Amino acid sequence: MRALVVAPQPFFTPRGTPFSVYYRTLVASELGLKIDLLTYGEGMDVDIPGVRIIRIPHPRILRNVKVGPSYSKLLLDILLFFRAVALMASEKYDIVHAHEEAVFFCEFLKPFFGYKLIYDMHSSLSQQLTNFQFTSSQVLIGLFSLLEKRALRHADAVITICPDLAEQACSVMRNCTKHFLIENSIFEPVRLSSASSQKGKLAEDQVPDPESLPAGRALLVYAGTLEPYQGLDILIPAFQIVQAEEPRALLLIVGGTPPQVAYYQSLAERCGISEHVLFTGRVSPELAKRYCAKATLLLSPRSGGSNTPLKIYEQLASGIPLVATRVHSHTQVLTDEVAFLVDPEPEDMAQGILTALRSHDSRKRIAEKAQCLYQMKYSRPVYVGKLKRLLESLR
């Protein structure tokens, strides 16, 4: 079978890698699909056997494309539409796998080219407009909601990435047997092409080597973006409480842009704990993994949201206990059996960290149960099996 994957995003960038597109395409190619991947011009090439990466032009004036809705993406999606039409006119595709807003025009084109349509729903696009404060126009939000519902009803298969989205999708779909919950739960190293690997390297000369971190300290590691919803304004005051009771504790914060790092460094200084908090800024995924491997505890202080972050699955599999907030984006996957769950408040997070630090047996038990959960529900064989069943349903 021949498939066209349409991915409206930079593919592949060190500052924001679209893991879901990469792993869906990788596994589909392993299952025998011959794939053309149509995506934005920005990014580095990856090496996936049987996959041809096709890029639209990237006007210099647009610079880097940000996460979420933007006028830049609107222009690029128009270019994506015309290139998709040209490809469909010249090639016979059995399947079109549309990610996010690409489903709008792929659903429109479906009757003209006669393919089976997969809608890969990573988020509610109408909610994104308000979540990213792009618009308050009820007309525009309503239009996106209408297009999203139409795509859900007309797609031959729908993929969602978490139970919250699955519930939203099934409430709209005509036939919920066409729905497949496939979490973004695999995280093996991305295979960049040799040229892209060199071009995309981040300058990491100024960050501490994981092997040089102070010995004899209880290392608490947060790794991820430093956007407001990630809860660093909860974590840093919580660590002030932890440090007062456990002076051996050291907090390592991995990720963030320079302005974000400066903001949270200032917060750490105001809390009087700056000498016990290390910031790396943005680093490569490989280096971030090495930092996490050194951790006594991993931390996810997210303050809200509904989509389960990719890193949760990697944290479950790591064998290192996790302290996470009791918010919906976490509790769709996490329970008190597999993580130290706390309320998203500094005092409660501090007590959760202290409880974990003071009980080796609890840390060991929770880490082991987390690994068992990952192997049973989210591991690579489970992921491959789900995608295989989806593709078989389209034959």
C-alpha cells in the first residue's frame, strides 16, 4: 500500500521535535507501507527506510515556526495544500494520513482522489485557538469546531493520543469502531541523516556534564519546556521547602529558552535557593536523557492541561520514581501506584518530594510498578500492534 503523510509542522528541529509524526511514520514503514511524507521546509531530514520526505518552500521572512496556531502556519498550510494536490494528481495513494489541521483540506480532497483518510488528532484544534490566545472570535472558533467535527465524521480512521481526546472524538464520530487510541509512548533515538545530524547539533559546551554533577546529593530533575503551564512556578517554591529540610537535595532544570531560564533563575534567587538550583537551558534529547538517568527523582509539576505529555511514558519506563501533579494530563495515565501524585501547590509538591526522598522502599516499589505498567500498556510492541490493527481495518 502507498500512503501520503501530511504533517503541518517543522520536521525535524532540535528545539521542538514532532515525535508523533516520526514514530507513526517509522512504524508504518516497518509494517510495509511505502510512504511520502509532506511537511514544512524547516527542519532536518531523518532516515526512515521506504519514506520519501517532501518539503514545501520555507520563506525566509517566516523564520522559525512556533508551536500552536499562527499566521505563519496559515501561509505554510496554503502551500502545503497546493503541494498535496499536485502529489495526489501525479501519484495514486491508497491512504492519506493527515496530522492536525491538514485533515481539513485532506477531507475536502478525499472524494476527488478516492483514498482512505486517517485523521491523527493530537489536540482539539478549536481549543488550541483559545489555549494559545490566538483569537477570541467565536466565529473563527466555531468554524474550526465545525471543520473538526466534519473530519471526525468522514475519516476512515481516527487516532487520538490520550483518553480525554478519545472521549471527545467518540462523542462526535458516527462509528467509534474507527477510533484508535495510540499514545505517543515510544521514544527510541531518532535517526537523523548524517548531514542533518551535524547541522542540527546544539551548542552544549557551557552546560554541566552529567558525570560532573555533585556526588552525594539527592538529584531532582525536571526536563522539558519552561512554558507557564509546566508548573515551574510551583516547583521552585516547593524546592525552597524541600531544601530547608533536606540540604543534600539539588534541583536540576533541563530545558528552556534564555529568557525563560533568566526568569526562573530570578525566581530561585528570590526564594534564596539559587546555589542549589542548576539550569541547563535547551539541550539535545540525548543529553537530557543522560541527566534524567542520574536522577534520584524525576519531576513533572504541570499545572493543568488535558493531553498527556510524551515524557510521562519515558519516565514510567525509566526505573526512576516520579513525583507528578494530580492534574488531568497526568492522571489519565498515572495513579498513586506508579507515581508520587501531589496537588499542584508548592506545599503539597514539597511534601511529596520529601516523602519520596525519605523512603527508599516506596521509591523502589513505585518505580517497579511504573515499569510494569509501561511494558503492559505502552511499550513498543503494544504501539506497533495498535497501528497494525488500524492499517488492517483499512484494507
